[in-house]
Amino acid sequence: MWGLPSLARYRPGYRIAVFLIALAAGAIASTTQVAAPLDDQLRIVRDNIRTHEASGDIVLVEIDARSLAEIDRWPWPRSNHATLVRRLEAAGADMVAFDVDFSSASDPAEDQAFAAALTESHSLILLPAFRQFAGSGSRQVIESEPIAPLREASFLAAVNIQPDASGQVRRALLGVYTDGVPRPSLPAMLSGVTGSADTSFPIDYSIDPGSIPRLSYADVVAGRADLTMVEGKSVMVGATAIELGDRYAVPGHGVIPGVVIQALAAETLLAQGIPREFGPLAGLGIAFLSVLLLISRGTLWVRCVSAAIGGLFVLGLPLVAESRFNASYEIAPALAMLAAAGSAGLCAMVLRKYLRTALLERESGLHNRAALLRAMGRKPDTQLVIARIAEYPDIATVISAGDIKTYFREIARRLGVATHSTLYRIDDNLLAWLCDGFGNEELGDHLDAIDALFKAPISVEGQRVDTNLFFGVAEGKGADAHHLISGASLAATRATEAGYRWERYFEGDEDGGKWRIALLGELDEALRSGALWVAFQPQLDIVSGGILGAEALIRWNHPVRGPIPPDSFIPLVEKRGRIADLSLFTVDRALEALRKWQGVGLDMSVAVNISATLLKKRDFLDAMWEKIESSGVRLDALTIEITESAALEDPEAAIAAMNELRERGIRLSVDDYGTGQSTLTYLRKLPVHEIKIDKSFVQGLTENASDRILIRSTIELAHELGLKVVAEGIENLECLEALKELDCDIAQGFFIGRPMEATAFEMLAENGGANRASAIAA
């Protein structure tokens, strides 16, 4: 806070700014869950300060590892439980509560023995009831209660345990509805506390779990245990052995057994009843007064000390309430308000004048062209990406000047998910960032992933704004920053006009793109010289974990321009009527690779993408079939991929050609599924063997719930139709594991393997496939 007086001299309104920032932070933290983890961590600290022993009124009989070893059949014969009940009753136990599932019948004699012991017992016997979802993602609820003979001889208590969003158990229930009846929970029954079903309370983890008195189940049943400690006490029986798996993560104590959590919940209620919970208002009130003192006029040290005292009061409020009054308060929003006020004061002095005026673009709040030039000047070599916002003038007319910053902030947030780089706004409709270390293949997938992030419109003050980005890339010396920016901007403009997702800038592009026309003249030479070649990208059988084949992909290494992205030359070749030559070249190289692999006993398949326009051309189909027939390869090892949208443009011609190929024994696939307007019901009319889900959906699988739903439903329906499902664009382990959970059949992407030469693929396949992918799938 030492800088606030000097800040006041050059920024008279700083007090209002600090005040509003503090209020906003408090409001956001109060109305969202963003500050909840802080409150949880502070609660752990307070629990450590208040740590104390259990009351001793609850005794735990553990089904521990020693008991499992001694009674070596699980589930145990229920006569063991009968013996346990009789011994505990004889020792004077007031109540015996089981946290063991008795919802299934066992040996009738054993069940009857246990039921008889329950009926004869003078102690209050509690057996567990619970409800749970039928499975992952299912909303069907299954309710479990003890079998009828046991249920009739005991009282039922709910034993549901509910981890929160972080996976930890912080709260316990007072009751649960099972079979339409509200059942008090086990902790509520043991403590004698009443409350409404499906309401919860915080568990007091300042109670040391290790201080709960314990007996081994095997010792009690065998008569070896000293049972004097259970006289007049409540006894809980449950599993603590790791082998039985009934364990949960809890704050401050790591992972502990569920029965111990139930005991701690009961101890919580035994202490002073149901803890009272208060929201953030009390803490916010203290923080509000502290902020007012901080921004008031007066001596600096007085204001700082006053604010600090307010912060100490906020921190101490819940500690006193929990220790003395069995109550708790949320204080994270108040701390967020205080932290925001302090941070705003310091940052305003240091950053506002310089960054706002020199390196930030005023309208959007993003870094500007000057900041980009500065960053590029520090790099000897760099790769620059410029994103051009299509139809930005139209967008600007529907967004008020005050909302432009919100619009660009959301763009920056989405781009930040993929780029992890500083974002610059260098013109009204141009955004830029440095993207070093990406090759041509990687960069294409990287930009496709960014494009997928903008499938959903951006919401600005209730308006939904569709935002389409087209990218230009330039690479060179950082000292040539101005030239690189101009080149990448030109490439982005060209991509927008041509409808390509991205373009790379090359020297001489300023001539209007004449080099593109020249490429057509070089096509034949490129086919002869090997500049045009076919790469093979591995495909993984997700179930077996082995490499089962590859997709054949055309590549062009230009002697002057280097690698040319396929999106830059394939549409041009197709437009100029040369796509048949390129496709036949790809098929020929794929057959050549298949013939070689089959000759050495390597059972692989190859997929080749064929333009749908060629399906209507008899001469092309005949030429392709002649190559296939003369190759001598096994026909079902070749898959012809046809894009979904292309197949729908002229469905009759597509179906006729596809039927002919299928009758001859060639496998068929629908490529880029999800980008068209079809449904799987419609695609059932196409004689295909598989569908290939477009990578724009796959790359958002782990982050976008709607993409996960689409992929799950696609896989399920495809399997019902007898189709295999291929997912492309897998770039990380999380995505592959998610696809495995969704029962996807085949995976393709950089994480499985990059496109490679035929010999490199052959070595990969002979060595058992991609090691890490195989290990995961196995």
C-alpha cells in the first residue's frame, strides 16, 4: 500500500476504481464457486488448529486386513455377524450399527442365523439402506435395503456418502429416501439428532480419526477382545481393510474408510447437534469496512493497519464460531475483496500508465502492435500466426463500443486454451500470437483445434455473435518483424477470400498468388520427381492396443517453398480438373505399400480419401479398379473414404458408385462425420462399413460436454447399425482414454503417430505399434 499516495497524485479517481474492483471481486466470489476451494483449504487449517480427540461414545469394530486373513472367505457367512451381535449385546452395547451391505441373500441357513440373532438382541440393531445410480452417466436410481428377514428384525439407517465436485467427502446426510420412505442416516440415528431427508451438514474433521476406539472384528467373534469399552456405547461395524475398497478422500486426513467417515459424522452431531452454517455476509461486512478505511483520506500507516486488522478479524471469525458456537462462516469472498483492493492499488501505480498507454490496445485491452514488435525483436527466428476475424465490420455494428472489450476478452480466453501465448490485436480485425516449434502438420492440427473452439457463438450482453477466424502464418527472422506481420496478414486475407482455414506466407506472394497457378504446371514434374509423395498415418485398434492400419495422405515438398499444406493445393488441383491424377497416384502408392506389407506377412489396412466428384466419373472408377485388380492385394485391406458432405451432395450417384465398390470387396468409410447435415439414420442408406468422426469434435471431447454427448451417441448408434467408428485428431492421453471409455473402435492422430513414410510405418507396425498408445489401450 506504500504507493497509494503517489498514485492519488496522478490518478485522482483511483479510490473509486479500487473500491469497485473490491466490490466486484466480493460479488463474483459470493455468487460463483470460484472462491470455494479457498474456504475449503482454510477450513483444513482451522481443523488442524482445533484438532481434538473423539468422545469415545462410539466404538468401531473394524473389518480389517487381519480379520479378512483369519476369516478367509468373503462375503463372510452371516453366522459370524450373529456371533458378533450376541457378544456385543452381552458386553452391554447400547446400539450396534452395521455399515455392511446385506441387500443380497446368502445361504438360507446363514441368513436365518443372523436374523435370529437380530430378533433376540436387546440392543438396538441398525442395518444399512442406501440408493445409488445404476451406472456412470445413468439417471436410473437403484435402492438397496437388507433382505426381508433381516429388515424385519432391525431398524434401517441410510449410509450414503456423497463426495463433492473435488472428489472429497466434506458433508454427511441427515437422511435419505429409500423405497419412498425417509430413512434417518446412520450418524443421525447414532446421535439421536433429527432432520429432513436429503439435507446435509459439514463433518467436523478437527476430530482425530485415530482417536476413535477400535476393535478387530476377528477378535470380537473369537472372544479375544476386551469388550469392557463397549458397555453403554454405540458400536459401528464396517470395513477398514484396503482390499474391500470402501475408502474416500477427505480434507486434511487423506483417504480413510467410509465407516470412519460415518463415525466422524456421528461424533460431529454428538458434540453440539447440527452445525449452523452462515454465508459470506458477515465477512463481507468486515471486509467492506476495511476497504473503506483503506481508501479513505488520512495517514497511510493508519489506513494500512486498520485494513490489516480487518483482515485478521475476517480470518478469526470462523475459528471462533466453530470453536465456541458450533457455527461456520464463509470468508473466501471477503478475503477476495481485500486481496482485490490491495492488488488493485499496487497494480494501478505500476502498470496502468505504462501498459495502458504504451503496450495495450485501448479498445480491446489486448496487447498492441508495438508490444508484438517488441516481442518479435527479441527472437532470432520466430513463427507468427495472424487470425483474421471474418466480416468484422458487420460484427462491430451490432456490438456497442462498451462491449468490444467483452467480445475480445472472450476471444482471448478461447484462444488462450490452445495457444498459451500472449495475444495481440494489431488491427481492427487482426489478432496475432507467436507460435514457435510447430511443423506444418502440427500447425495445421493446432489451427484446426483453435477453429473448433469457435464453433459456439460468443455471447455479448445477450447477443450471440458468430465468429469465424482465418489464419495466416509467416516464419522468419525476428528482426524482420514488420515484413512478417505484413506477410502473415496477406496470407490470412488470402485464406479468407479462398475459404481455406489457413495459408502460409512465402516470399513473392505479393504478386497476387501467381505461384498457385504455376503449381499446376509443376504437378506432373512433382509426381515424377517424388516431390509429391504419400505419407501413412497410423490407426490404433483401441480395444487390442495394436496398430491395424493407416490413412494414406498426399504431401508436397516443393523445392523452393518447402512443405505446402494440402489445403493450399488440393482445392486448386480439384478446381482445375487434375484431382483424378492426384487420387490415382495416391491409390497407386497405397496399393504398392499394401502389396509390400502383405508380402512380408504384415496384416495392415490402408484408407484412401477419394473426392466425391470422382465417383460420378466412369473412366476414373475403371482406372482405379484396374490398379486395384492388378495389384494383387487383398481387397478388404483397402478402405475408400468419402466425405460426409460430398456423399450428400449427389446421394444417388454416390450410393451407386459405393455399391459397386462394396460388391467388389472394398471397404467404405464416411469421412469427417459431423460436419455435414446428415444423421446416422440417413447414413444407414449408404453401403459403408465405418464412419470417421471429424477431429473438430474429437479435439473438444475432454473440455466440451456437447462434443462428448455427440460422440457418445454417434458411437452407440453406429454400433447398433453394425458400423465401426474411427476418431481422428487424438493429440493427448486424456482424449484417447475418454474414447476408450466411450467404446470407440479406432483412433488416429498425432498422439498415436504422425504421418510417415511407408518404410517407417512398416517398422512401427512390425515393432508392435506405438508403445505408449498400445499400453494405454491394453
